[in-house]
Amino acid sequence: MHLPVYAHPTLTVLVDDSCSFLRSLSFQLDPILPTLAFDDALAAQRWLGRERQPERVPLQVNFDMQNLPADQCNVAIDLERIYRICEQPQRFATPSVVVVDYSMPQMNGLEFCAAIAHLPCKKILFTGAADEKIAVNAFNRGLIDRYIQKSDPQALEQLEQQIRTLQNAYFDDREETLRDLVLLHHYHFLADPVLARLIDTLRVRLGIVEHYVFPNPSGILLIDQNGKTRLLMIETAEGMFAQFEIARDSDAPPALLEALLAKRVLPFFHDPHGDAMYRPDIGDQWHRYCAAAQVCEGRQTYYWALFDLPAHYFQQRPYAYATFLSLRRTLECCSV
């Protein structure tokens, strides 16, 4: 169990030749899981085939011909671009999971999955009982990621569970190279299951629907359904001592130095022109920038705290998921 570098709500595409079934399924699924339904498989294939992946992997490959052989290169990562994905309104319309019927007139479900096999979205075959052997064979061949029998009494619950599971897998697969590089940049907590469980706890407690690795200070940007942004700052013992050393060298008040050395507080000295570290002009107002340090014991000891993230960290405020859902409901009502 590990934490994706970033994850946000995405779209589930439903493909079935029965309009009444699609309407029923869309209505019954949890409204927090937005769907787009097609009763025409060819139209769905065309829609999915368009470029619908708003975020780009923030990697840059540089070739230094003077210092490296021609077949080697340097790879740079722009960590700030990761959390700025939250400024893209279209991120929620990214299709991550496709749920497709097997028996359709234009092409069957497996032919459809084969036609979109090059796309990163995950595929669920929603099949009748008679198609189970076909589905098992397709799963073993890697053509689909899951299959669910429509006749199963728990089919809806299974479908919702598998959609959520595959949405996470979608980000895991897309971020594999990115995650390996981020882990080299002092973000080892991403690979620690204890931190992943902490994020899950905060997700439930605070209604978090998306998260992003944050560059300075190191941590995770958490965003709830209404677009409220919080920074989960995460430090190790070494990082806490580095905070102490910087504050000490900047002639910070003794009370702050004592609290930092004892690892009682985490500081976030946010400033539009600063580097999130202590500055002499803060003086005795340091407590306004600090929060009590919580301890999390994982592969190493982590110290964490939550801070509201000031607006100057964004070029534009994140587009709220609640707004996206509300707009989709309005459009659906208008089209009825």
C-alpha cells in the first residue's frame, strides 16, 4: 500500500446499447462518482479516442552532450507542476474507468475493449451470466481489468467498489515513473503504508477528494469537495532539526528554538516572497505560523500538522469538485 503522487476525482464512462439500463445505472450509482453514458459503442470509442488527459507528467529530459555519452540523459522533475494540476477545471472530466456491456449490436464488449486497449483507462466488463467464461478468458488475457455479472444481487455494490479501486490503479499506473523519481527527492513517505493510512483517515474526517505532492515545505496538498485547501506538512527528525538550525541562525526567539528542538511544533512561515522558513521580521509572532506536531510512527518517525494554504500559492483557485458535480446535474436536467 502506497500513496499516489497525486489523485483527483475522474469520470466513469458507461457503454451499453440499452438507454433504459444506462439511465437506471447512472441513477443508482453513488452521485460522488460522475458518469458519462453512451448507448452507441462507436460514439463512445470516438469520444475516448480524443485527447482527454489534461495533466502532463512534469518531467523534462535534458541531453548534456559535453559531459554524458549520446545515449544518456538527465531527467528533471518540476514538483510545483504536480499540485498545479488542481487549477485545471477539466481534470474531473478525465475518463479513468470504462464500464461496458458484452452483448451490443455494433461490436461486443471485448471488441470495444480491444479498440481502446491503447488508452490508460481501466475496463470493467458488465456481463450476463452466460458470458462468464468469455469474461474470464478476456481477464486472463489482460483485455479487461474486472468483470461483474449483471445478475449478481450485489452487482451495484461490486461495481462501485471496483470503480473506486480501479480509479486508484489508474493513477498508480500513470505515475509509476514519476513516483520513482519523486521518491528520490526526499518524499520517502509516499512509499510508507502508515502515511497512506493517515491520508485515508484525513480523507474521511475532512471530506478530502483529491491530493497532490507539495514541494515547499514538503508535504501533501489536500482539497475537499468544496475546494478548501489544506497543507499536510510532513517532516522527519532530520527535517525538524534543519528547521531549528535555520531559525537559530536567523536569531529566532528562544521560545521558538526550544519548541523546535523539542519537536513540539511544526512551522509554516508562508510568505509570497519567502521560502517557508523563519525570517527575522517574524519575531515574537512566530506562534501564528506554527501548529502542534503530531507523531506518526512508520518506517521512520514522521511529524505532521495541517495548515490552511494561502491563496498566493495558486495562480488561480482550485476548481471545486462540488461545482463540477452541480454543473453536471444541471446539464443532465436540461437534457431530459
